[in-house]
Amino acid sequence: MQGSPVLEMRDISRRFGSTQALAGVSLRLYPGEVHALLGENGAGKSTLIKIMTGVHQPDSGQILLDGRPVRISSTLEAQRLGIAAIYQEPLMYPDLNVAENIFIAHAGRGPLVNWGKMYREAEAILAQLDVRLDVRQPARGLSVAAQQTVEIAKALSLQVRVLIMDEPTAALSAHEVEQLFAIVRRLRAQGVAILFISHRLEEVFEIADRITVFRDGRLISSAPRADVTVEQAIRDMAGRSVEQLFPRRHTVRDETLVQVRDLGRQGAFHGVSFDVRAGEVLGFAGLVGARRTDVGLALFGIAPADRGTITIAGQPVRIAHPRQAMRHGIAYVSEDRRGLGLSLPMSIAANITLPTLRRYLNPLGLLRRPAEMATAEEFRRRLAIRAPSVEVEVGKLSGGNQQKVMLSKWLNTRPRLLILDEPTRGIDVGAKAEVHQMIDDLAAEGIAIILISSDLPEVLAMSDRVLVMREGRQMAIFDRHEATQERVLAAAMGQRDAA
Amino acid sequence: MHTWRQRIRPEQIRELSLIGLIVIALLIFGWQIENFLSARTFNRITSSVAIVGMVAIGQTLVVLTRNIDLSVGSIVGFTAYFVGSQLAANPGLPPVMAVVLAVLTGGTLGLVNGLIVAYGRVPAIITTLGTLAIYRMLLINYANARTITVDSLPSWVVELSRQTLFAIGDFAVRPLFAITIVAVIGFQFVLAYTVFGRRLYAIGSNPEAARFAGLPAQRTVLAAFVLCGMLAGMAGFLFLARFGNITAVAGQGIELESVAAVVVGGVNTFGGSGTVLGALLGAFLIDLLGQGLLRWLGISEFWRDALLGLLILLAVASDSVILGWLRRVWAAPALRAEVSNEG
């Protein structure tokens, strides 16, 4: 052991609504150690980081710095204690130069900027990292890797003792990853404790001294790297508890509805090929940054594909706009209800009929409100939307009911292919079960469904086949009976079939 | 379960409260000022509201889409002068042609605004601030320091502001006011019962959701600006009919008055909610307060602008505070109803 830990998290718990994000987690970070944290989406990694950096407060548990209990009440306080975090997308002030970005958080240096001194000190810090970067250059236009270096330099300038790196390599090229690792090793040699979070197992096994696995808000295993194998790590991450496995009916029909071949969009994803049959649920599994949503957006024409072919019912089609997608019978229910999906100040009825207003015109070209109401009433009954009337503003409804309004809106377009992007994110267990029932019913009606979900047990329970993506590439398609948590996770993390 | 709470929505309370405020103001002024509730006051206010109200209809359409049109004052002035000079040169021009000319002139200027905002993606406030100055400059150039006078106009134009279409007791309704009322009713209908109207609300309340619903956002915003220009053109014609004497500064300040009417009338400055009727009531209340305070306290004309500014600020503040409060009050029983439905 390397003496005493610099930061110790002791029995930390945190709840958000009905979700237990962290349940009694304990973790020790030692100086000069790279501690890797692994876990599936929603395992509790982000919550832990946010508690360490003062964004959230734990419901219970203790945080000890150098053995003394501390309260991290804000990010400023975390910074003062020597805890800093860098993220996949660094937060820069693009119009300030490198040196200004490094020293932006410094207080107590007097009211005037001593430019010469600032440049000299910035250069000294970058030299300490063995990085060559013009400190007078504006941050705008720096590569992500260079921006991360600036963030690290900023942390160093604040005498960082614990550096949290959340998916730092996700946007880097292989060469840049090597450079970043060189910096990480140098920081380790200087005695900084590093918490390293990544979905790339090979990187974790290359850089980490200790590997800890989270699942469902609990610490599952924690051991020195030498004692952990890739297979074991994946096994620990998988095996998520499943509340109740939904019994899907077999509804797949013979007719292939959608054929996608070698679909791609520059800078987002490429080489995606799959078929969906009528009545089939094709699950899209993957970790954060797998670019599954981009495939959905391409099929719906929001961010059109620039490569590959889409064939619908035997006809090759081009989809460059949502209207074209809708004409071909495609509907997309987005994950962001408030931002992308619903007009909150408008009524339930007005939201539901928005994409299909033309259907509600009378011969004079005026909207038939009673017909709109009738449609909305029908969906209110069918999907059990809980609201006093269909004229209520959507903004007043609960998350689950908003989700149902979204679904109604798109079902009303009478789609042949329904793309559901995270349909159960942020809704409670009861509403979740209702959505699952609905998916099953819709598939039984012969609608082809693409289910994008970060909830792995959900994807496995609801899908007839599972397509796994990783960083914009299609890794595998599993049939329902082959798709286990271990296999899907291994593919999502870029490992050969581990099962 | 059809209680009054469900039938009347907080937004409609806004319009009802405007009517209430108008009644209160009328009572106070009528009590304090001798001869305030007279045919003369009525005539003065309706003549002024006819013009601002017409512009406010167009402003409402634009504000609903989360944009703003600051160039309307210049459009009113330009159209008034342009149509006036055409009528002076060709006194035989049929009335219908004069109106069509005014609407087309305004529409063209609105088209320029709309193209720059919707397709050039320049923020509306910048675009129309620019065209506010440019259209005014065009007018100054065109007018070349000449004035259009009442005497040079055909008599039917000037009669529009003097004739009595019909009278309610002593209160005479002039054709100018009637035209604006008809336009308000028409556009209230457009907003409530047409695809275009629904799209304005949708685009203003959530542009991204509108995009996902496949709505033609650019075309709709363009149409809103063109209509706003056409209505401002129509207002220019009314302006000509009301004043007869038109100089290069005609219509200056109407942009502020129309924005004030829209905001006081309860149209959300972030788009997505509000009605044309509300804007008309807003215009009415503002003019009533202006007239009343002018005569009651003897405040100067210059205070009127300050009054406008104050009303805008009050309206925006009450928008977030009062409407938020009303929504909470409304939401509580709605939720209880929801629970009882379940149980």
C-alpha cells in the first residue's frame, strides 16, 4: 500500500426521486495511483463524480480528505480542496487565450493582470506536462486533446491533488490518447491521485493501477489491475438486477419493412447495416457516445445520412427532411421530451395533431377542432393519459404522461417504422411498465420498432434482435436468444465475444 | 367535470383582466375628468387604436414566432406617403386599388425583413432595426422634403376618418376603426382555426419540436413577416386617411406602440402564446391611459413615451409573476381532479 489515502469516500448514498443512484459506496484514492472506475450507463459513476466535485451532496456517508472529514459544498470548495475534474468535452472560454484559460479560476492575484507573469507561469506549467502549446493562442480552434491539456494545466495551477478524468479519451485519436497517457503518468509520478473513467477497456487495463466496478449504484468489485481480467470486469458490470422481465409476445412477421445498408454520416457513424421486419423490435444497445441516436436522426431526416442506402418496403428512398421520413411512414419519438418533442404551453390535443394538421381540415381549409379533440380523446383513453381534459397544457403533466402524449402524437401519423429513443428515461417504474406493454402491442399491430435504450435489461427484454454500437460503429447484431448482458456489453466495449 | 376553472385558462384571464383594467380606468377618468366619457374622447381613442391596432395584429403574428418587427413604424410612414402621393397624382385611382397598393407596398417591405430573418438567419431585432432606418431613409429620399396635404387627396380618403358608419348612442364608429375591428376578428380566426395559425404557435413555443414535426419553419416565419408588412401597409393607408397631411416622419414611434400593445395584451415575448384580441385590448388600454393621464394630470406628450416604457416593463414582469402564480393556482385543482379520476 502507498500509505494513507488522500481522498476517502465512506459509505456514500444518494437518491434521486425513486432512483437509488448510489447505495453505500466506499472508495479510497491514493496519491500516485490511477484508479479506474468501470460501470454501465447509470451505474452511479457520474453521481459519484458530482459528489466529489461538490455538484451534489450525499444523502449519507462521509468524505475524508487526508483523514479529516470535509464537506464539499460547491465546485469552488472542491477546487479549494484540490479536487478537479476534466470531461470529454472540456469547458473552455473560446475567446480567451490559453494562459487566460489556465488562470481563469484564480482569485486573490490582485485586481490587475500581470500579463508577462501569467504567460511565464502558464509556460512553466505546460513544460511540467511536457506539452508544447502557444500560451498566447486563443482557445478557439484548439483540438479537443489540446483543450484537455489546458484543463489539466488549469487543475495543476490550482495545486490539484485529486484529478477526475471522465471519459477523457472518447473524442481523441489513438495518437492523442498516447500523449494524454504520457501526461497521466507524469501526474502520477508527481503524486496526484487520478480517478479515470472510460468505456474503453483496453485503455483502462493499460493505464490503471486499480480497477473498481460499479453496478446499480453499488460497488461490485475493486482490485489491483494485476488481479483483474477483462472477462471478469465485464461479468461484474453485467448482471444488472432486472425488476421484472417483460414477457414479449412473438410478433415478428415475414415481411422485411426496412433495409439499411452501410449507412453513415461524416463525423458521426458509419457502416451501419440492418433489416427490420414488420412487427419486430430491433434494439439499439451501446454505451454513452455510441452514436445510436445519430442513426435514428438520420433515418428521420433530421441529420440526414451522407452514405449508404435505405430501402422501405422494397423501394429505395432518400430521406433528407422529417417530412420525407413521415411520408415514408417513419416516426421518431425523441428522448428529450421538453426540448425536442413537445410544445409545453400548447394543449394535449394541439400537440398530438401537430404533425398531421392537414388531416383535420374541413372543405374550407379550416381546422376542425372537434375532430382534433376526438383524436386526442381516443389516445387519452387508449394510452391512459392522466389529465383532466385534452385541452390541458402539456407542461402541466407528469413525465410519464408527457411521454404518452409524445407517443400519441407520433402514433397518430400511423407509422410503419417507429423509432423510440430512450422512451423510458426519467419516468417511474409504473409508467415504464405501461410503455413496455405499449411497445409490445404496437409490434403486435405489425409496426416495426427501433428501440434505442441505454437501459440494457430493457433492451434485452423488449427486443427481438439487438444491434450493438460503439463509437459510431456497428459491432454486432444478436438474436434474442443469444443476447446476454455479458455479450452485449463486451461488444459495446469493443471486446471480442466474451461469452 | 366542466367547472369554470377548466373552461377558462390563465391566458384568457389575462384578456379578461385587461377588460377589467379598461373599465376601471374608464370609471376613474370619468369620475375625475369633466366630460371624459364623451363622444369626442371615444372618437379620439378609436381613431388612434385603429392604426396601432392594425399594426399590432401583424406584430402579434411575428412575436408569436419568437421574433419582433421594429420596422413597422417606417413601413406605415413609407406606405402612407407613397399611397398619398399616388392618390395626389391620380385622383381617379379607385379606392380598392389604393388599398391594394398600400398592402402590396407594406408586404414587399415585410418580405425583405422575412427573407433576411428566415433565410439569412439574422436575428429579427437586428434585421428590423436595420430596415427601420433604411425604410425611413428611402421615404426621406422619396419625399424630398415635400409634404402631402389634405387638399391634394381625393375627398373619399379623408372622409373615412370623419364619416359615421353607425352610431351607438352618441358614440360614432368611424370606418377606420371598423376596418381594424374586422381585421382583428379575421386574424383571431386565422390563429384559432388554420394550419398556419397553429404553426405560428408551435414554432414559437418550441422550434425544435416544430422541426421534428416536419413543420416548414422558415416559410412560416417568412409568411408572418410578410403579413406583418401587409398589415403595417394597411395601417399606413389608415394613417393617410386619418391625418391627410403626411411628412417624412410619419409613423415614427409606432413600432414602440405596437410592441407595447402586444406585450401589454399578453402575447408572450418568448413566443408561443397570446392572441390578436389581446393585442387590440392592449392598444386600447395604452391609449386610454395616455389620453386620460394627459387630461387628468396635465402631463406632457413626452411623458407618453415613458408611460409606454413603464407599461411594457410592468406587463413583462406581470407576465412571469402573475401568470406563473395563476398557473399554479389553476394546476392545483387540476391535479386533484387527476387524482380523483384515478381513485
